[in-house]
Amino acid sequence: MAEIGFIGMGNMGYAILKGALKQFPADAFVFTAKTAKTRQKVHMETQAAYVESNAECANSCKYVVLAVKPQYYPTVLKQIRYAVTPDHVVISLAPGITIASLKEVLGSDRRIIRAMPNTPALIGEGMTGLSFHEEEFSQEELDLIHKLFGSVGTCADIEERLMGAVICASGSSPAFVYQFIEALADGAVKYGMPREQAYLFAAQAVAGAAKMVLETGEHPAALKDKVCSPGGTTIAGVAALEEYGLRNAVLKACDACYEKSESMK
């Protein structure tokens, strides 16, 4: 019997499984996917075992990761309702679907953890927010959950009421960062830099700046000020970003993410 089962092998389920294999043996996992082609492909790449139904996956493990899109939750929950017992730990990756709503379907004594990871988990640089009712779990179970999501990056416990903010800050934001990198590279290409070289310079600048925030502990504004020499090129660029509304655009993107996640409840 495997320890951790994945229902769904889309981008997020695959990213977590692939990343977790750096810390867990392949025989710790079992998974299922919608098509036989996907099941065979993932098995060949990971050596993890697979089964053909969602109920069978739940029956084959203790920790059940629901890695399907929110619109498929009603169907999946119906399929696993009688396979999941109070001994299971159900891990939901869906935005907007609360612990209370999952308990309504699976049973009030079912133990649920909400996790909001992001796709950089695939390369071990993910960020995951975790919400749960602490009194329902043993320390050993919580240690395994933290090990699972810690194996694909960084994880932190957070109140469930703040899950919408997690989606804004890390769940959806990699897409915003990719857009920024693409735009930054376009700016370099505009002035003659080859496209591939522009992506390298832009992406490394973003990665380095992020590490500066994490490793120095300094406020982002203070780090920005250190780059902005009086009358220099950087402050001219910062002024242009303010003029054209970078901050407002990011805040509006977060509003859109939050409102969408709330509408899924």
C-alpha cells in the first residue's frame, strides 16, 4: 500500500509528484489520471504506481491529494465518498473550496487539509499555503504534510480565511511574473538584444531580486532605493512605472484573483 495518492495528474499534481520524488521513494506514491495515455506517461517518467479509478486510488493510500480542477470536485467527491474514512487525510488543492464544504460532502469526521501550491514546485521552488484544523491531526501526520510540500519548495501554515490572499501572493502570481519577464525582455529586444539573451538577463534579474528580498530581510522599498541613484537610469524607469500604473495593475490583478476564488465557494 502506498502512502500518498494523487487523484489527477494535471500541471499541479504532476509538479508536486515530480518534485516530491526528490525526498520520497517512488513506491510511496500511487496516482490516477483521466486517460490511460497520461497514466502510462507519468508512470514511465516517475516509476510511481497507478490505478484506474479515483475510488481505487483512495483505497490504496492514507493521504489523498485532490489534484483536479474545481469544476470536477463534485464528480470526484461523489466517487471517493465511501472510500475515504476518518483515518484518511484528504488534501485539497482547489482554490475557493473550503474545508467546511468538503466535510459536508465527505462527512463531518473526515480530516481535510487545504493546500495552495504553485507550479514552481516542479523545480523545487514552490510556495504552498496550508490550512487545517490542528486538533484533528497527529504531529506525525502534520510532519509528513510539511515534508511533502517542503520537498517542492517552501510551505507555511496560514488561517483558512487568508487562502484568497495566498492565491494572490503566490498561487496565481507566477503567471504575472512571467508576463513581467516577457515584457522586460521585449524592452531589451527593442534596443537590439537577441531574444534568448534578453530572456536570460530578465529572468535572472527577477530571480536575483527575489533572493535579495528573501535572504536580506530588507523591505523591498529599501532594496529598490539602493538601486536608484539620484538622477540615474533606474529612478527614471521607476518613475515611468509609477506614471503608467504598475502598482495599480498588480493590485487589480490580485482583486480579480481574489474575487474569482470567492465565487468558487
